[in-house]
Amino acid sequence: MTRSAFNLSQRFPGRRAFITGAASGLGLACAEILAREGWRLFLTDVDAVRLDLVAQSLARDGVEVGAAPCDVRDASALRAIVDAAAATAGGIDIAVHCAGVAAAGAFHHTTTEDWQWVFDINVHGVANACRAVIPHMANGRGGLIINIASAASFCTGPQMSIYNAAKAAVVALSETLMQEYASHDVQVVAAMPGFFRTRLIETARGSERTISSARKLVENSGIEAHEVAEAMLSAAARGRTHFTYPSKYAVLWWLKRAMPQQFQKLLPKILQRST
């Protein structure tokens, strides 16, 4: 049992969670943490094979788990999965939207197709998931939504224009939902972690040089998805609306908002120290 899962269980005794991108990385880590506290899980991922293996593993450990493969770009299919999960369990308490992809490269070399691909999954996919779960939370029951953005939403380094812009959109969407649904007792969290070890690079688009650099940053971070998930769920349990990790990103996020012009001048040096 972890402290974050325990606190969330006290707040949501129904213990019903829906997670996208649940077959690996942050989504899987969240599922495993909640599973140990006896949560009922409803998982989806575009990778049907890996998702099935995850569901089987959790079920063998006695977890009540439902899994259905889905591309988050398919709003109708995603809504059907959420509606079925809510009908089966009597509601949804927590939704963690982790599904995402990345693209890298100089802006003038990026393509319309790359922009469409990243925004369809990272932005429209999150919006599709939010539209699917909110009706089951804003009906008097309340709930918690965690949207996975990235520190790239404010540490907007070069060669990452598509990804940076998409993750900034997720933050803006999340902050808007905070305003719209606070009166319905729906807490929305904009999660903005820095680099950590994940499979994101495996499907990333871009030149071999830029992908190699990103892979190096991920591997050298020394941070595992489970560490991020534990800190994120703990912050959400405490009522936080914005989550940055590790702690240095909290400082950078504050600096960006307080002194945006100075931050842009400092950013190249900040990024250089991170490589």
C-alpha cells in the first residue's frame, strides 16, 4: 500500500479508476499503485497485445480489471468504453489520461501530418477522454481527472515545437475544466513531469539525430515511471491542481510565469545543463 493510493481510497471509497495509455509507462504505473489498494480498474491502450498482458497480470493478483483496446482519437469508441465501465461499476471516481506520442525536429522541417498526428492523440485524445468521463462525475458524485501534459509545456526548448505546443494545449484545457467543473466537485490536475523513463521514444517521429538526443535525456533522467506516478497521485490526493516533477521543474514553472522574458533568455542555459 502506498500513501497516495490510501489517501485517494479514503476520498473515493468506490475505488473505480479509468486509465488511458495503461499498457506501459505512467499509465501502467498508476494502475499498479491503485491495484495494490484494491481499486477496480478499467484500462485502455492502442496496443491491444500489451494491454491484454497487463490485464492478465493484474487479474492473477486478484485485481478487478476490465481492459478494452482503443485509439483515443476515436471519440465514439472511447465514450462507449467509459459508459460501459461506469455502468458496470456504478460510476468512475478517477480518470488518468496518459495516452500520448511525440515528434521532434526543426520547425521548418515538420509536416502537416506530424502536427495532425500529435495533436489528434495528445490534445484531441485527452479532450475525448475528458468528455467521456465528465458526465459520470459532474452528476453530483464528483471525481478526479488527471491530464498528462509535460514540463515541455513551459520549458519550450528547440526541436520540439509540435510536442511543446500540444502539451501546452493540455495544460490550457485542464485549467479551463478546473473552472467549469469545480462547482460539480470535479478536481482536474494538469500534470507536467519532466523527462522520465518511458516507451514514448519508441514511437516518436523525427530525425535519427533528434530522436537519439531525446532518448539520451530519457535514459539519463534516472527517474522511473512508478516514482512519477506515486508523486503525482499523492499531489492529486492533496488537492493540487498543477503537478510538476522533479522539484526543479516547480521552480522553473514559477519562474516562467513570474518572469517570462527573463526565462526565455535563461532557457538555453537551463536546457544545456539538462543534457
